[in-house]
Amino acid sequence: MAKSAYRIKKKHIYVTVLGIIMAFLAIVVLVSFYGNSTISGLTIDENSADVEVIDSFPNVEFPHFGELPITYKIDIDTSKFNGSSMRSNNDKYKINRIKDSFDRIENATDGIVKFQEVSDNNADIVIHGAPDIECNVFADEGFAIEGMAGPGNFTGNVMNQSEVWYCVKSHFFVDDVNFDPRDASEEVILNNLRFSWAEDVCEEFPNVEIHELLHALAFGHTFDDGTEVMYPISYLIQSCQNNKINEEIASCLKHIYSNGETGDCSKADTFPWEEDPTKNIGDFKWDRLPVSYSADDSCINIQVNNLQKAERVIENYIGHDLLEYKEEGVAKINFDCSKDTSEVLLTWEADFWDGTTYFPAAQPAYVLDSKGKVIEVKVNLFAQGRECGGVEVHELLHGLGLREHYGRWMTSEREVCSLEGVMDRESADKIKEIYTLV
């Protein structure tokens, strides 16, 4: 579902806190569900290896709690953060979703894993709730977060305790439909915040809740299936695609808590977790120039023309033969225009064309060989049919090797209606640097 910076509804204005902040900064609002959802500072306590701990699963080498049932304490009382403005925070609503999540995890393991709620602070999993304005101090890359979780220290491979933080969404509320939140002072914003756990959730499946609980059970992200709950969805527009518990994780939980009698952990990512391998790629270069690119049959004529125009804009400005269009076969940079955003996993790589309508224009994906070298760049283009084009310049620069966003071509919406295009010294100089061009 597309999301604007703010929306009018029944003569009231609701504005996400991030939307207000981003409006002040004049940049795109990006809402990250779980992309940065792990607690930092996790350690394995090597010095406590000789401390006697209960371990009912000695045949298991993977991180686990020492006995069943796994206990949890829910400590969610968001009213204590700012009582005057914490209206309709729906803490009971969130608590019920958390309990439902524990039931779903139990069911996914055919009842092998058992959970029990306790009031003890020494519970295996301690669960907190806080307003997003408190949680977002932990966010990076400009994203908001809806949760953070992870195991604390270990004794051997036995987890001593895990913590989970859920972040309730905040909204700025006024009765005046003509009110512009960009004109509001920070004091006005803070005094008119309202919070709701039920805002923009997936009612059919508690994906945020399960995602964080599985982190607390020592599982990391998956990157190849956007329907699995451990896929790190980066944008609200696709949040409800995460609607099933990973089979690999369910099997691993069975293996661990049956003491190795059933199940398998070979395909599950357990702590310490691996992150998306493409995040480790910096700017790169191809072995030779020009670099070939292609557009598949789904790209309409105007899109192909815009790509070829973008090639000429880049080459005219940089003064080198950098790209060549390939009509048949697989090129180094391959454009696909057949998919919309509901069919594509919107990761942190997605490039937004128009921040006012929260519209993803394109998403590059980098294919690596066994040594981590880029061997192909695949680009999904969602912004077809614009008369002048513009995002094509952006994506061809990604394909040429720019992983970061440099200069005007790559940091804001720019239409290219002539071959002169938009002059951008920063990204041009970076291309020259990578390829050692004079």
C-alpha cells in the first residue's frame, strides 16, 4: 500500500513522526520494519564456560535455552513514557498479538517447543514496549524500526536471557485539516503525539512480533523469500508479504528442543548471524569498458529509448565510451520492466523516484560469484512511461559500479529531457576514479 508523507482522514490529520522529521529534512520517508532489528552488543561469555548451568539439550551445538518450557515476561506499559500524550496506545492489543505469536511458533514445531508466561525478571525472554521516538535512536541509514531483539550473553552455547523491544508507532494529531505539520515546532509535535499498536499492522499474521521473537531465539534473517517472516522487509508497502514462519527455522527449533532427535539446523541462520552479503560490496568496476546493458521484452519502447538516452547523457558528460546496448542475450546490466512492487522484494536497495507519493522507481540487485565479485546487475524498473525519463541515469550509474548515491543524479528526482541532462560532477568524477579515466 502506497504511503504518503501525511494523509487526511475524516477531517483529522495523522502524520507519522518520521514523516514530520523527514519533511523537515526534505528527504524521502522510509519505514523499515525489521531491517535493523537486532540488539547490538551481544556477547558470548567465554569466562562463564565452567559455570554450572542447566542444559537439557546436550546433543545440540546450536544456541538454545537450557530447558523447556521457555519462559517469557511481557513488560509493556507504554503509558510510563509520556502519560499525557499516550492515548489509545492499545497495549493489550499488542500483548495479545505477542501471545498469539508464541502459540504460532509452538504450532510450527508440532508442539515440541513450549513457552510459558511468568512474572519473573529472570525469564528467558523479557519483552518491552516503547514509543518509536525512543526506539529510533538505535536506527541507522535513516530508517525507522518497529522492533529490536537478540540474545544476551551465553554460557557455552546456552543462552542466559534474550530481550525484545517493540516500538509503538506515533502520530501527530490535530483537528484542523488546513494545518501543515511542516510548520509545527518540535514542542507542538511532542505535545500532540498519539500512539497506536494497531496502526498499519497485518491483522492476518503477526509478522513483526514473530520476527523479533525468532531473533530472541537466536535466528537471523533470510534473504531469498519475501514471504517468510525472517525476510528483512525495508518498506511498509510490502510488510504483509511476510506471512509464514520459515520452514528451516521450524525444523531447527524441532532439532534443538528434541535434543537432536528430529529436525535439522543445516539451513537455518543461527547466532552469530550472517547479514545480506551484498551489503558488504562497495563501489566496484567491470573488467573492461564499455559495459553491456539490455532491456527485456517487457520494457516498452519509451523505456528502451529512455535507457539509451541515459547512456548518451552519461557518456557525453563524462567523455568516454562507457556503455553499449545489447539487443539479445544476457548483458552485464539487465533491466526488467515486467514486475510491480507487489511482486518484487523491496530491500534497502530500492530507489525512490518521488518522495511525496512514496513510490519505488527501481531496484538494483547484485549477483555475486563464489568469491564475492559482482558478475551481473539486475534492475527492476517500476517507473515506466515517463516522457523524459531520469531514473535510468541513476540505475546505469549503479550498474557501472556506484554502490553509494553520489551527486544530483543519484540523490534526488531528476528528469532528463535533453542530452545535456543534469550535470553532476560528483558521480561523474567517481566513475572516472573507479575506471582511472583521464
